[in-house]
Amino acid sequence: MPDPTHIPTTLDDLALEVRAKNAGPFWLTLDVFMPDDAGYRVADALITPDLIARLYHVAVESVQIFRLPRLRVVKVSFPRPVVQGSLHDRDMHAGQHHVPLANLPVPSGRHP
């Protein structure tokens, strides 16, 4: 059972789930599922193309963000660093790419 006195410090603390997956052999998708409208507003405000470009070392112009407020989900897509399954691919299923976003600190004034 979650500790009711715990103050969330990362996006992962606030989210129901932060996950990454392949979106074909050339793209990755990150999904951030929030538990309520207040949490969604926090994620919506924090997740920007500039932030994703900085976290994942991709061109800001290549970042696509899909905001789904009725589902309380923010989806982010950007090109994979290397083609899926290629010689230098270290995460073929993109299962670990969510970590930089999940570990994103939530500023204290932004908690729901």
C-alpha cells in the first residue's frame, strides 16, 4: 500500500506507469499513464519536445508528442538511436528507454 505521507519526487512516483516500446524498427514511443486529472496536468506541463530532446539526445524537431487528456496519457515518439536489431542496438525491444523520463524530477510546486 502506498505511503500517504510520501511526496512524489519523480514522474514515475506520480504515474500509474511510464513505459517504452518500439514503434517500428526506426521509432520509439514512450507512454505516460497518469492516475487522475491533476497528475495528467503535471505530466502535460512537464513533457515538452525540448525536454525529450535533451533527455534522449535527439533533434527537437524529430520529437512528436500526443496528448490524450481524456485518457490521462501523454505519448512521445522519436527516432531510435539505431535501427532495431542492428549490430549496435543495445535494447532491441526498447524496454529500458523509459528510465530517463520516469526519473524526471517533478518540481515541488508542480505536485498535484
